[in-house]
Amino acid sequence: MTPNQVFYLIIGLLVLNFVIDTLLDFLNARHFDDPIPESLNEVYATAEYQKSQRYKKETYRFSLLTSSVSIGATLAFFFFDGFAYVDSVARSISENAVVVALIFFGIILFASDVLTLPFSYYRTFVIEEKYGFNKTNLQTFIVDKLKGWGMMALLGSILMTALIWFYETAGSNFWLYAWGMITVFVVFLNLFYARLIVPLFNKQTPLEAGTLRTKIEAYSEKVGFTLDKIFVIDGSKRSTKANAYFSGFGSEKRITLYDTLINDLEEEEIVAVLAHEVGHYKKNHIIVNLLLSIGNIGITLWILSLLVGNPILSEALHVSEPSFHIGLIAFGVLYSPISEITGLFMNYLSRTFEYQADNYAQETYAGKPLITALMKLSKNSLSNLTPHPAFVTVHYSHPTLLQRFQNLQK
């Protein structure tokens, strides 16, 4: 293929992804006014359901606006040789390949984030505020953004520096060294995410002694699950939406409860939610997901090693001097169809795992409090109870509330 053909293939893939996502969103939006499934009638009163419909419609329109601006800006950047310009700016500052790449990605990622900043602000302080979700103040919003930039700069610089060093020193086998490095990084992050990353943004405190902790510990002992690290996170600092998650493995495993979850649910419902999370661990879902992610990274890096050095990729973006960072940009778009297929599989697997975790909670604790907990969480987040099946297939990592209800009623 000629560089010009590769360029238009890249443009075609970008447009195709946008069209598919827009079509899925449209199909999903057509179901916003569907009646509540009969088995879920108790989730919403009439006024609350009308509120959820307004919320869904407003977020849909806003999402359509942001995605349209994003694709427009992206296409303009491609057609007006934005990558070539940023590359020339980076090369005017340094001749070192690592420094050039860091400056190149730093400029692009920072500019992209600044472009989306007004949309992020509007979503948080207008839409989420309007429907009673937002608890973030402007100071927290700004500090979070600065911390995010700092983390992206630090971790991104380390990974990119290592990738380019491996590429320049190991030749076509660089992907093996890169795979090993990223594997260590991913495992480390899975182990210590709650200990090292979460405290940068949220306060975590051990769940205090009381009836809730007693019930959790009694369940943990019943199923033979050592759990001495139960933390409460100040999720209400930013939003009224609730969550709970399991992280780490081995001696670092812990369960984290949002304070909003504790406020919204009864103790029996909280234990049922935790039983679901324990189910993920008992069924080895965390290890399976980790191994699949590592395997996917390896395959991606191998394919990258076959293509990234091809000068046609750089020439397709109108950059005369081939480089790893320009090849990486072109590869990222060309690889997107495979990424989409991989994503479909991972979402399917995730939904399967959710059913298994629900079943485990029902078998070892109780199904009814889990159902009522899921209903309350859906109600409090104004969740969509009638999503389009195609939208679920592509985007949902969890089954719908109706599907989970039906599964637990078997």
C-alpha cells in the first residue's frame, strides 16, 4: 500500500468507529421511553422514572455533541498535518529519540485534555449537578486534573522511555522485553493500586467495628475467605453514586466500600454485595482477567513490532523521518478493529463472570438482598433499565439489571 492509501485507510477507520458508536447510541436512545419491565416496577416510581428518562436523554445529547467535536478535531488534525507539525516542534527542542517522543506525546495528550476540559466541567457542574449527583467543588476538580496530569506524565514517561530504549537496542525482539516490563508494571499496579494510587485522590479508612463489620467477618469466616482489610472510601467527596470493588490478591487483597454505598443500603444488602465481590475472587476471575490482559498486551506488542518500523506509517501521516512515536500513532488506529473484537470478547466474558459472582453470592449468602441492593443502586444512579441489546453487547461489562434479576430468580 502507498502512504496515501494508508492515510485514507486510517481516516476511514476513524470515521467508521464514529459512525458505529453513533448508531449504537441512537438505537439505545430509541429505548429511553420504553416502559419499565414488569419485574422491575418497584425500582422507580413514576416521577423518578421520568427523571431518569430526562437524565438519559440529556446525557445522550451531550455525548453526541462531545463525540462530534472530538471526531471533528481529530480529522482536522490528520488532514492539516498536525502530527507532522508537533513532530517538528519536538525535534526543534531535542534530537534524542526518547525526548522527542516524550515532548510529542506530551503536547498531543495535554492539548487533547485541554480541549475536552470544558466538556468535562459542564458534565460535572451542570448535568451531574442538575440531577443531584455532583458533590465535587471547583478546587477538587482542578486538583484532580493536576494530579491526573502529573501521574500521566510520570508513568507515561517511564513506560515510553523504556519502550523506545527496547526498540532501539533489541531490534525486532523489542516486544518481548516491552511485554516483560509491562507485565511487571500491570501486576504491580494490580497489587498496590489501592495502597499507592487511590490515596492520591481519596481517603480510605478501615471499616469501624460494629454490626456491619461483624456480619462481614461472619460471612468471610463461613466461606473460608480471609478478609482483614475492609476499607471505606470517601466517594461522597465527588458524587452520590455508590460502588464497591475488590482489589489486589494474596496478602494485598482488600474490599473497598464507598461511603455512599453504606448510606444507601441496608447491612444485609451490603454483605450480599460483598459476597458477590468475594465470588469474583473465589472463581479466580481476577487472575483470569489479569492473564488475559497480559496475553492481549503481548499479542498487540508483537504485531506492533512487525509494523512500527515501516516508513509507510510515518509517511502516511506526512512525516518524512520515520520514528517509533509516529508509527505508534498510525498503528493505534489501524489496530482498532482488532481492539474492538477483543473488547467484545472481554465484555462478554465479564458479563459471564458477573453472573457467576451473583450465583456465588446467592449460594453462599442470599439472593434477595443482592437483588434489592442492585435495584437501589440502579435507582440512585438513574440507570437505564431498557438498553438496546446491541448497545449492551458492545459496551456493557455487566449484564443489565433485568438480566441479573432473571438469573437470580431461576
